[in-house]
Amino acid sequence: MYGFLLVYDWFVLTRTEWGVLILATALVLAAEALNTAVEALVDLVSPEKHPLAAKSKDAAAGAVLLCSVGAVAAGIAILLQPAAFHALYQYYALKPLMLVPLGLSGIAAGLFVFADWKRKGH
């Protein structure tokens, strides 16, 4: 959410550009959900290792990768605005304490993405 607030405050975006960013984000999340469903289904019908099961999982993961690359390309094309980055720099130069919530958000996101939350034995 904090990222969208940054975009809203400093970047000049049309409604179409907002729509593209939102759709790109939704596409990646939908692809990830489908990837999870494919992996669960493959594990259900083929508990033992099988080359076709691996190909199915790889194809689903590849779809997520393609969607993610497309979303990054859309984000770069839309958000590559030097004036906005200059305004962000000036804001944080004048209010360096505001880097604290930004840093904490980054740490929380990193923990969410990279931490292994599974309990041992489950």
C-alpha cells in the first residue's frame, strides 16, 4: 500500500496508466494463484516423481515468470519519470525520518517473502 501512496503523490499518471499498473499487478497475482493450484493438483494426482508432473509444474511457474516480466516492463515504461524521482529525493532529504517507515516496510516485505514460516514437523 505504501508503494501506491508513493506513486500517487509524486508520479503523474493518467487513468489508463493506473489501469495498466493495476491490471499488471492483478495478472501476476492471478498467475501465482493458478500456479499454486496446478502444483497442488499435480501433487494430488501424481504423488511420486514423474517427468510429466515436473513439466506441468515448470510450465505453470514459467507463466508466472512471463507475467512478472511483463509487469516489470509495464512498470518501468510508466514509472520512468526523472522528475518524480527528483521530487522523492528532495522529500526524503528534507524529512530523513520518513525513511524509517519505508525501511521497516521493506524489512517486513522481505520477511514475508523470504522467511520460512512453516513449522517443523508439519
